[in-house]
Amino acid sequence: MEGLKDQLAKLFPNLRPNEARPGKVEIKASPHPIQAKASDGDPDDWKKGVTPIAATGRRETGAGETDVRVVRGTSTELPVEKPIAKVFQAPPPRQPVQTATPKVAVPMPAVKATPKLAAPMPAARPTQAKQPVPQAKAPQPLGFGSLKPPALTREAEFKKPEAWVGTGAGLQPPDSGGGRILPVRIGIDFGTAYTKAAVRVGDQVLFVPWSGVRNHVAIHYLPGEISVFKDGEVWLGRAADAERVHSDLKLPFLERNISSREQFCAAVAYLAWVMRYVRAWLYHSHAGRLQGRTLAWEVNLGCPSSSWAARDIRFSYESLGLFAWQLSQVSGDITWEGTFSLAEKGRPEFASIGLDAQVSLMPEFMAQIAGYVHSPQRRNGLHLLMDVGAGTVDLATFQVWHYQQDIYSIFASKVLPLGTHFLMAERSKLNGADGKTWDDMRAVPKAEEFAAGAKVDLTQLLLTDKAFGSQVTKAISELIGHTQTRRYAKAPEWRQGLPAFLAGGGSNCEIYSNSLAAAFSRMQVGLKRTPFPLLEEATKLNGVGEQDFHRLSVAYGLTFDAESMGKILAPDQIKDAPAIDRTVRTYRNRLDRDELYAK
């Protein structure tokens, strides 16, 4: 099967690893350009106890002290095969405005409808006594834009950037005179439905509010959509007068299917706006902290565990991050044509675009448990993580252990299109619920609440919820079974109980928590629900409570230095551990003297 890297090579023939090419895009460079140099001796020596900053300088360590700064050398990437053909010669023609994006076929595990599903029955009316009990239907895969009207965002939320957002095109604050180096690391949780971001400035973490580009009370969540206008300008969100709207920006990376340059460039333009906004917000809201400092930038980008383990997808994610950082610095507005033009020039070196290190990819589960592994609550051993978002449910089994450094062994992972958006989509198919809208930022209503509000039969709704939950239970059971029988059969957690994290915006929906418990019961494994520690560092500035921290924990974890977090072992780096052979062995009787001492 053709990988993402091969697809990108066909769509962008000039794309090569770590290859800087001159372009026509005007980049506002830092007044103190960062120069990268290769490390001497062992190429991994620089990782030991050092946070990578820029070259030939000093870095503040606190209390006015400084230490010598070490830079990461140029990383070695896989070569890109020669493209078979150049698919496009020019940007695609503009299309009429779309009110909904086409359906995206997302693979889902096959589930048979269960005709004997048991559900609580409300008191039956006399006229309903003879009606047959409705049967549950298995959920069908849906794209985010397949619902009318669109559920992820509303046009009323669209907001053109405020004036101060334009300052984010520069890598240094306005009127910056330079000075001591201040390391700044941006963590971007590029979600299927919403993007969250956090910034670590020195030793403090700041959660980024999107109120400068979105009209919504949920200020820390940015919908994954862009609008393209007739004049070619690209803006965040869904605008009523846009020529077309692009959503589902992350799905091609999950499905390993980037079928057009348009898909890749839409994701680049979106992340470019995200990066520009984060810098601008920092300049605007924390100007006092930045005075007399020169900012050295790093970017950590979250990705599913399955994507991190696939080398072709990692290459595509890294390329996406590098192009977006470069595009975020163009003079003036970000345009559709400018995005295509930049991508045609080839993948740049990170140092040439003002980054202090290569864009680092971190598995989302590792970012999510960052606070856990740095807290007294931490324990070594096997764990399971279930992250319920609006679009997907991410599952992973992994081991945390320590040998000279923290090590995370990924045994198995899955990404499923079974998030809260699709649960609500299934509910909307019931008679009476068609045309109802909901906000994915709100908690999923309980069955009784939804049935009363949408005026649907509670029995039908319970059957629908149970059929949907059975999909989730089946996926968790398969993951546990695979890990138990093939990957780590001798783990003591199978007998002592397996610690499990349930995180994400949908973690409070009982359908998912019940599915988790049902899967553990089915597999006869003890469930040890483990909460994330609510760290004071993560909540003292923006008033983030426990509920929000579930959704923002990935962005928070992405602000840690990827190298200091520890080493990650991908599934293909871990040998299968077969089950214990419990066959009773028989032994010969004790040998006699003549056998032992043959003459």
C-alpha cells in the first residue's frame, strides 16, 4: 500500500528531506538568526540533560544563571522516491461555496446488529403494547460535514482576526531590541475536531485562548476549519460568504490517504494561522515578560500513536509543521495561491525558517500522561489510555519504565471514528431528531434528556446508544486481547488490575465509561481507573478547571521538551512476548548409579 510519503512525493516533486530552497515568499527573520551545527562525537550526546536551544549562545537557567547551549544537528530522513507523475500543474479552480463537506469514508470495525439487545423500557401506554420492539442498527461512518446544518461550528462564530494578530508574522515581538535568549516552546494538539495550544515560556505554561479569531465562550478550542474567499484569502473558521470551506483537515493523515495537493495545503494553511496567532497572542498578552529578550522557538506537534510509529506519516507530519511555520511568517494575509507556491519549493531546513530545532512529533498519549509521570501518582508498568474526542476515540496500551531515562513502550494502538460527534449523529437519525443541532463543545446529554428534548422514543434511543457502545467495547476488547496474547502476555497487570486513563472531552459521557468497563469485564481483566493529576502549574494562570484539563492535557504535555520526556519504543521495536506455556511437564525418574557413571 502506498504510503503518505510516496503520495506527497507525487504531488510535490520538489519535496525532499531537509532541503532548503529559495522562494519568493518574504520571511520576517529573527534579528538574531539561529545557526544550526552538527554535534561532535556521538550524535546522541546532545540529548543528555540538555534542552536544545540555538547555537553558540547561552541559555537562561533561572536566578540569573546561564549554561552553554547545545543545538541539535540536522536529522537524517528517509529518501523520497522519484514521483511517478506530476498530478497537478496549477492550483485547482475555485468551487462554489460548500455548506457541507463531502463524506469521508473512515474504516470502522464491522459490527453486527444484535436483535436481542436488552434496554430499560419506559412504562408502556396501552396503544403501544402491540408495537414491535425496534431493533438497533450499527452506526455508519460519517464525515464531519455530512450533517446538515454543520455541527462542529456555526457561521455566527466566524471572526476575522483582530488587528494585533498581524504581529504574529514576526518571530520577535514588535519593537524588540533583542537581548538574552528566552526559550519558548509551542505545543499544538492538532485535533480531528478542535485544536488546542499551550506555550511554555521559561518555566511557565500558558494556555492559548482563541478569542481573537473566534466568537465562542469556549475560548481554548479552535475548530478545524478554514474558509477560502474569492480573492484567495484564507481565514480560520466557517464564514457565510466564503467561496468554499475546508474541514476534516486531519483525516487524510489518519487514513494514510492524501489524494490531492489541496488536502495537504489546506492543513498547511490552517496550522500556519494557528502558529501565527500563538505568537501574536504571546506578544499581545505578555509583552512585559518578553522585553529585552530574544525568543528562541521550538514546536511540538501531537499525533496519534499509530501515526507516530509509521515513518511515512511522521515524515508527512514533520513536513506539515515546517511548511506551516514558514508560511506563518509571510507578509500580509495568508492566501490559497501563496500556500501552493510555497509547498512547490520543497521542504525547508528548520534553522532557515527561524526554528531552534526540528519540529518534534510526540505521541498524544505520551503528552497526555506527562503530568502523571512527573507526579507522585506515577507507577511503572502496563497502562491503557482511552481518549474520547469529538471526532475520534484513541486507544493505546503502553508500558512506562525507567532505565537511565523514562522509556515508553507502545504495544498497540487504534484510532476510531467513534467520538461524541458520531454518537450524536447516530442519535439524530431517529425520527423527530432530524434537523436538531448541537454544539460539540457541550457535554453529551443523557439519554432521557435527549429523548425529551428531541421528542424521540426512549426505547429506540437506548437501543441506538447500546449499539454504538458495543462498537467501542469491541474495539477496546480487541486491543486488550491483542496486547494480552501477543504483545505482553506476562505483564503482572493482567492479574493485579490494569491502570486505565479515560480522557478527552467525551470522558464524562457514561456510554464510553460503560464501554470501557464492559470490555475489561469481557476480557476478565481488573479495571483500575486512574485520574490525571491536576497540576497547579497548568491551572494557575487561565483558571482551567478539572473538566477543561481533560481536554487540554495533550497541549499541556506537548510543552515539555520531547527529548527530556524520555525514549519511545514503537510497536515494531518491541518483540512479541508469547503467553506463558502452562503445559504440565513430566520428568523421568531419577537416574540410577549405572546410568550416571557408565562404565
